[in-house]
Amino acid sequence: MFFDTGYDLLRVAVMTACSYAALITAVRISGKRTLAKMNAFDLVVTVALGSTLATILLNATVSLAEGALALALLVALQFVSAWAAVRSHRFRRLVKAEPTLLLSGGRMLGEAMARQRVTESEVLQAIRSQGVGSVEEVAAVVLETDGKFSVITRSQAGSGSSLSDVGRAAGARAEG
């Protein structure tokens, strides 16, 4: 129950050290984007990497070479997907969510909030956490691709050009 054999414990220790080195090497080669703030696509890759690593460590039928290949392929697929997303708007829309405008010009956008499953209380909390005391002072609240809220006050809004990639409800626009 506590362990089968000393060999099994030694195998897990060796596989852990080797797999860890393989994972760190693969992540370093793939670049900073692999470890950037996660959107849903990045989260899936991270979970897949963790699951693969666990399988390598604990499943005696998976060799180190097979596991290292699986880790390398996951990182390579992430790299290729990120490369394609930078170069193709169509591919980017397929694999990545776009930010969503939830409040514009001091007005909650109920339809957008419902689509994103965000409550009014969550938007108000985001506004308060930025030290803003009045909804009317807010030009825009955006639900970002990583699930965080961005709050832009009227005094910070400027031309509103930072909202150019934000999905908007029909007719809504951030007022400066």
C-alpha cells in the first residue's frame, strides 16, 4: 500500500528529475509566451502539460523518450498556434477569445454581461478595487481574455483607442 518496490521509487525519482529537465528545456525554447498570463487556450495547454508530466512520472508503461516527445509536441503545438494567431486574424478568432465590453459610459451592458456570465456585483467590485467610487466616473469596464477586469475611468479614457479590439454590444461605445 505504501510502496511496491524500491525500484518503483527509484524509477519515479529518476523520471521526475529527467522529465522536469525536459519540461524546463521545452518551455525555455518555446519562449516567454508559454508562461504569459493565461487565456483559455493557454490554460488548456498548461493542463495538458501537467497531465502529460504526471503520466510520465507515474505510469511505468510510458518511457522517458515517449514522455519527452509528448511534452515537446505540446510545446511545439503551442508555439505554432501562437505564431499562427499572430499572423492570421481568422485563426486568432478560432483559438482565442476577444475582450468584451461590459460597461460603457457609466452604463452596464446587460446583454454582454449575460453572454459572459458576469454579474453586476462583479463589475461593481472591479470598479471599487480600482478605487473608483462612482459608476458614472467609469468610461469602460472590459472583461479581458484572461478573465480579469480592466476599468478605465473617464479621466483616463482619452480617445478610447485602447478599446479598438474589444467586442462591443450593439451600439455601445466607451465615452471619454
